[in-house]
Amino acid sequence: MNTVDYYQMLRLSAPEAIVTVTMLVVLAADLTVLRGKSLAARFNFGALLSVLGCASAACLALHRHVEANLCDGMLVVNPSVDFIKVALLALTIFTVLISTPAKFTEHVGEYLSLVLLGTIALLFLVSAEDLLMIFLALEFASLSLYILTAFNKRNSKSAEAALKYLLFGGMSAAFLLFGFSLLYGMAGSTNLGDIAKAIAGKGLDPLLIAALVMTVIGFGFKVAAVPFHLWAPDAYEGAPTPSAAFIGSGSKVASFFILAKILTLAFAGTEGSAVWHGYVAGWTPVIAIIAALSMVIGNLTAIVQSSVKRLLAYSAIAHAGYMLLGVLGNTPPSHTALMFYVITYGATTIGAFGVVFLVEQATGSDALHNFKGLSKRAPGLALCLMIFLLSLGGIPPLAGFTGKFFLFSAAVLAEKDLGLLWLVILAIAMSAVSFYYYLRVLKAAYVEDAAEDAPAIRVPLLSFLALALLALLVILLGCAPGLLTQYL
Amino acid sequence: MLAWTIYITFIGVLVLMLLPRDNARAARIVALLTAIIGCAIAFVGSIQQVQQVDPGQVTTIVKVPWIPAIGANYYLAADGISLMLVVLTGLAAIAGILFSWNIEKRTKEFFAFYLALIGGVYGVFLSFDVLLLFVFYELTIIPKYFLIARWGSTRKEYGAMKLALYSFVGSHLVLIGLIAAWVVAKGQLGQPTLNLMDLAQVHFSTGFQHWVFPLVFVGFAILAGMWPFHTWAPTGHVAAPTAGSMLLAGVVMKLGAYGCLRVAMVMFPEGAREWQWAIAALAVIGIIYGAGVALVQRDFKFVIGYSSVSHMGFVLLGLATLNTIGLDGAVLQMFSHGIIAGLLFAVVGRMVYDRTHTRDFNDLETMQLGKLLPFAGVTFVIAGIASMGLPGFSGFIAELQVLMGAWTVFPKMTILAGVGILIGVAYTLRAVQKGFYSDAPPVAHGDQAHDHPLEPITVAERFGAVMLIGASLVIGIFPGLLMNWIEPCFKSPLFARLLGGGAQ
């Protein structure tokens, strides 16, 4: 065992340390100074602190240009990982900002600190190239998410959702751990690179197949891909909306980053092929099947939803399918496309949930009919919603379209003779389907008139500014994707 | 300069969004001004370009790198065909606003969506980067949807959703083809490109063109109303508000036809040659079917809706000929139909329906509209004559060229298309007779709405009608004005491969 340089470790994990300190400060401030203040004041002040902390951590991560690999892959720092961290921190900032109008809890400090704790876990997760560290960070993040899901104690649905999420999550952890232990057994190391070396040239022996399948199942739960998606609609619907936004954005970015890393690093050499009529066993066919199922089932099920949060959940499943195409491509452009897509998707999802949250707070539920006449009741909010949903639907020139174009073209380019075109055709066909259900929500907002007794929708300034900023970002990244891709 | 048609229109959208909500008058004036400035830029810019360079040459307007990683440029350019369609868009935009002067419900939003649609259309016609073209193409879907769903009539939500889904499915077919072509082109050229001029020089293998061409062509042709994918058109046109149907028929269907010609046929000439017969057959079916169905409609607007399908069939037939004269005719027919269909929809939607609140021939027959609204009656007769293709109007010269072009390639189908023209005469005369000059005795309407006199035709409507009739007449009498823009285009290298080995 090599000795650990603790100073070096602290220096390399400075962003995480800053967020940790912020988390403690937020908790302490809420318990001391802010005690007795109004809920809104506590939320705004706590959010301000969290934003400051995350922003300074992000600045630090963006401006240090370090390459380091500590403890054999336990903590890997390089500019591209750092940029993913910046993206995660930005997503957390927006999540915190849209949760400021929340009324579902009085435990402001705990809520915010759990969001920050989840963020810390995700930051460690993307830095890890070691099975043990990956597992620990992933479970750490999941634990925060379970609690965040259950945070609305006045709503039994929230508890139910959290229980479901916990049970499924626990199962996925078991699968993941089993897969990892098999890998360790074969390679004698938990480092991803060493594992690749150890299994290189041995071909697909049954043990490796078992390890691969277990790992994919474990991550399939985390990213909510079919057939491991069953928790997602209930969790999204029951969870307090900002928590759902966090599950759908930050956690997704990190999970996809690490899934791609494990598959491309640890399972290097066992790719196989998912080419039409050119099937070779390996991990790409497995991912291809999951991707196809997610796109089809996610999109088709979303059509019939009447709860907007459930609709977004199924759309998230469908998007996970598109993103798996990026994992599947397994080339540098395809990895860039994947990260571009996941990050812009995360931003868009936070925005969409932010709008849903405001409507939900004003009208009491996220049912589709509560969005009727939104363009008249809250024009700015309706415009933001339109931009987010159209981006999710893949309408140019928004980020969702540009991301899809990157993702699909990179996937087709990845195999010679247009080998993956079949999957891309399926994805494009399904994205045409998805347009229908996004348009249904927009139809309610823009075409239909509100009921006479529809309550007014109050739009707090802070969260509206955050939403407007997100909407601008979605447009900007759609028109000028180079701003983001240069870092990826 | 021409790029400003796009910018000014979107600036108009922004200005409209910033206007106070209930000031309908200001919204109308802003919209009209924007459209007039856009049209003026289109006119002046086009004439300048034609004077300075050969109209057949693709002249770059703007070209800056956009997404270098995939070879996308912000590349606006124009040749004679683009110029003609840009001018058409300018005219149609003004006319549409004049005929929707009476929109009172959420006027500002109406015109904002309207101008957004126009801006997207300008963009498509000026884009020579296929991704950019695609972006503008999809940009038009959303405003179309809201214009119809919000301000339309008869089953508007159904019509709007149908139109949006058809457009979206079509554009996704195109997207598949573009991605595949991009990958193949990258393999051949060694670097990614989305520039249409470069892609037109790439030699795609015959096997590849065999399946990609129909994908991209049909994707665009859905919007051009090609049978059997035309069903969005009648319902969409009928459901749309007057300005909406004017734009749908006037310019949006042209987007589809333009995409077929500019992207599908130019990029995959061998595919075009291979599928020539199929396209021609579908086009002729469209011509006859559209005309036949128009003949038996009871709803006035459905007559015009199906007539659009029939007339767009001529555009597709002209494209299918793959010879210069047929293509000339097809392109001119785009202009001609854009003007005439706009006028027909204006008469039916604005002059008649907004006043009588019915489009049912059984009701209209009893109203003697020819006497009550003489201006509407006369306008419709003139528009009908133009639509039938009588000499002197733009439709004649366009359809004649299409038929001449088609005759050399597929004579039998040409005869069938000629039959379609005859049916066209029949349904137009029937519409004129039933709509305006019926013999049916007036029914005494005790308590009905149209007992009180109909609102007279407004100045705005007169202006719009005269403008459109004038445009059709000018081109009908001096076809050379536009033919000088169109003809040279087909001599340019862009079309060399398409016309080179074809049936000339």
C-alpha cells in the first residue's frame, strides 16, 4: 500500500471540500441565525450561500489545470473531469435556485445541505477510476437522493416514491456490487485500467459476461433505462419537484459519465458489435438493446400521461435511450456528443421542472389541465416552458436539437458502412413521436383557455431569473454549441 | 442585403413581443411595416443581384463558420430560384397581414407567430448549408401549429396537430437522410461538410442513393402535399385562419417542393432518375385525385384546399420530368400557385367566411353573395380564372411548361394530367356558381344573422387582392421577368449532374 499524501489529497479535492464547508455553513446558518425568520427568507438566504459556495468551487475547478491520479485511480483530476464538475456544480446552482419558492418543508437547512451532499458525492464519482470509489460515491449520492425524494413529509406519495426508489436502488447496488466483485475476482485489482489489462485477450468468458451484465443492470437502474426504469415515474411524480429535477439532471450527468468510463475503460476489448447483420457479442449489443427499448417504451408511454411530472419521467427514460447511443458510439466525438447532450439535457430538465414546480405550487398539482392558459396567466413562464419542452423535443435551434444531431451523427460515424444507422433511425423516429406529447403540454399552455376559477400563478423573481437564464442557455448552446464542446 | 429579410422579420417578432398586450392596432402596424420592409428588401436585393451577376449563379450573401466540428457554416446564398421564392414570400407576407387586419383575439401573439413563420421561410429559401436549411425548416413548424390551433376554425386542434406531426415526421425523414449523407461525404472528402455546394459534388454510390433519395424526397414532399401524404393539407388549410391558409398554400407548401428540388434532387441525382416514374405517377394521382375531390366538396374552403393538392401535383410532375423545361415550369408554378392560392383563400376565408360565418355551399347558395359582395365575387372569378390556367395569368405559362416537359418523358401521364386541368375548370366554375352566382331563390331568414347587411369589403382587403391579382397578371403577361431568373439556374454546375444524364 502506498502512502497517502494528505495535503495533496486535500488540494486535489478542494472543490469538494469547498462544497462540504458550504454545506456545513448552510446547515449552521439555518439552525442559528435564520431561526424564526420566514420560510422564504430562510430559503433565499440558504440558496444564496449554496450558490456562492458552488460557484467558488466551480471557479476553482475551471481555473486549475492539474493532471493528477491519486491512490491508483481513487481520485483522478484532469481538465475534462474538472469541466464535468463545473457542469455538475452549475446544475446544482440552478436546482437550488428553482427550489427557493418551496413550501413543502420547513427544514430548509437540511434540504439544501442534502442537495449539496448529493453534489459532493457526484463530484467524487466523476473523479473516480476505481471500482470501490465508484461504488461508494454512487451509493453516497443515491442516499442523498432517497432522502430528498422523501422530503415532502405532508404527502404520502413522497414517502411511497422514496421507498420504491430505495428498494430499487438497493437492488441495483446489489447487482452493481456483485458485478464489481466478479471483476475484482478476475483482475485482482479495482482499478479500471488494470482490469482492462487483466481481461485483455481472454475473450468473453462466462464470468466476464456475468460481471458485464450485472454492471449494466446496476447502472441501468441508476440512469433509468428500460427494463430497469420502473422506479422512475413514481419517484419523479412523488418526489418534491426540485428533488426530481436534481435526480433528472446532476445525477444523470454523473451516472452517464461514469457508465461510459467503466464500459470504455474497464471493458475495453470486449466491445463486440451492434452493427446491423454484423452482431458480435460484447457490451455494445447489450447497450444497443437497452437503448432501443428505452427509446420505444419511454416515448410511447409518455404519450398517455396526464401528470406532467410523470410525462417528464417517461421522457427522461426515452432520453436515457438516446444518451446510450452516445455510450455505444465509443469514439471521441461520440463521447463529446454524449456529454454535450447530457449536460444540456440536465439544464433543460431543471428548467422544465422549475416551471412545473411553480405551477404546482400555485394550483396544487402538476396535472396537465393546470397548465391551461399558462401563456395568459404567466406569459414569461409559458415562454420558458415552451423553450424547454421544444428543446427536449429536439426542435432547432435549441440545444436539444444540436445535441441530438451530434449524438446521432457521431453514432452513425462510429461504425463503418453506416452500421449503427438502424438504431439512429429508430431514435429519430421515436423523437418524432416525442414531439407529440411535448406539444400536448404546450397546447394546454398556449392554446387552451384557463378555467374561470384558476388560481393566479405567482412567479417569484429569483426562480424566474434562474429559469430565464436556463432558457437563454438552452438557446445559446443550441446556436453556438462550440461554447460547451471546446471543453469536453 | 437579402439576409436582412430574415433578420428584420425576427426583429419584428421581438418588437411585437415587447408591445403592450392589448394594443391591437400597434401590433398590426408593426407587423405590416415589418412585412413591407422585408418585401422591399427582397425586391431590391433580388433586382440588385440579378443586375450584378448572372441569376443562375449561386451568390454568397453570408458565410461564416458555425459549428466547425461538423462542418456547418452559417451560409446564406441565393440563385434565381431562391430570389423568386424570397420575393414570393415577401408578397405573401404582406397579403396575409392585410387579410388578417380583423384579428382581434390576442392580436400581438398572432402576428408574432405569423412573422416567426415568415422569418423561417425566408431562411429556408436563402440557406445553402443543409443543416441551416433544416433548422429554418423546422423553425416554421411551431408557429404553424399555434397559428392554426389558436386562431383557426373547424376542428382546429385536430388540423393543427395533424399538420405539425406530418411536418415533423417529414423533417425527420430528411434528417435521417442528411445524417447518412453527411457520414458518407465525410468518408469521401476526408473532412465534414454540410455545405450544399460541396455535397452536390460528392458522388454517393448508386445503392446509397437508391434508398436515401426517396427518404429525403418524400420527407420534403410531405409538405408539398404529395399524394398519399397530402391529407394534412385540406384539414390544415380548412382549420387555419385566413392568413394561415394563405401562408400554408402560398409559401409553406413551396418549402417542401423547394427542399425536394434543392436538397433531394441536387444531392442524389441518380436516385432522382431512378425514382422519376414513381414521383410522376404520384404527382399525376395527386392532380386528378385533388381535382376530383374538390369537385364534390360542400365546404367552400375544402374546394380550395384540395385544389392546392392538385396544383402542387403539377410542381411535383414538373420536378419529375428532370428536363429543363419541366423544371422551369415547376419552379414558376411554385410562384404562380403561391399567389393564386393565397388569393383564393383570402376570398373564401376573409371576404366570405368572416362575414357570413358559413362556408357551406347550401347556405351560400341562398345568399346571393355576388350581389351583396360584388368585389369578392369579381375577385374570386378572376382568381378562379387564373387558377384554371387561362392564358394571361401566371398559372397558364407554368402549367404549360410542366406539361411540355412531361410530354417528352411520360406522354400517357401527361394526358392524365391534362384531364386534371379539365376537372380543375369544372370545380372552379362550380365554386364560382355555388358560392356567388347561384340561381337558388333567396331564403327568408327570419331571425338569422345575415339579415343585417354584411360588413363592406375593407380597404386592406382591396389592396391585398389587387396586389395578388396584379402579380399573377404581370407574370402571366411577361413571364420573361421570372423566367430570366429561373432558366439560368438550371445551367449552373449545381444542376449539371441532375440534368446531365437525364432524359433530355
